[in-house]
Amino acid sequence: MTQLQRAPRMVGAFNTILKPLIAAGMPMGFNGLLTVRGRKSGEPRTTALAIIEDGGRRWVWSPWGEVNWVRNLRAAGEATITVRGQDEMVRARELDPVERLAFFRETLGPVAMRMRGGVQLLRMLDGVDVTDPEAASEGKVVFELHRAE
């Protein structure tokens, strides 16, 4: 079993600020809300995180590996995402290491490079250098999201 990791404290502080703004429908770039049933309590747990969209596909990823929302989503297999005030039920599929590397090489890296300061922002906030996809993907968790039927 992989040890539970924690995001830096600043992430928790930002999450507290971002959640009500995102829930109210305020556009916050890539940020949205992920609400997933807790694996132990069964209660809904909501976190603000980046929902990466590219080419009609969507992903969520954890720069800090095995954090609680990752374990909850892995156990539940489904969640609700909220973007710009719109809720959508989704199924989540965790990427294997080869798919995860492809995500960093073919999706997250190019998306970050298209944004002014995107590569530097990922380095500063998430400690990830997308110019080195192999290193960037190591120890990370990525889920592809699909609209629930």
C-alpha cells in the first residue's frame, strides 16, 4: 500500500478560498470542483483542483500523489465535477504508467506551454517540470473523466 501524501499547506488555504467561488460559478481558469464519496465515511468530499480539457477529453491529476481525494476517487470510480456553476456526473479511469507519461508529454505539457507562464506556474505551484515528462509523471496520479451515462 502506498503511503498517504499531503499537499502543501498553501493548497489547503487556497482550496478554502476557491471552493465557494467556483461553486458560485466564477470562472477560475482550469479550476473546478471534484465531489466524490468518501471511501470510509460515504459522505461527499469536495476539493478544488485543475480539470484539464484538451481535444474533447478531460483529466484530473494529483501533483502530490496519493492524497485523500485520489484514494476516494479510486474507490468510488465516479464523482461530480462542477465547472462555471454546472454540475456533471463523471466516471473516472486511472491511467497506467504508460498512459500517464503520454498525458504529461502530449496533453499537460502542450497545454502549459500554450499558456503565458504556464510552465513556470506548474513548476512553482506543483513542483512539476513538464519539459521533462518522464520525471514529471513519476509518482503522480492521473484520472481521465468520462461523462456518466
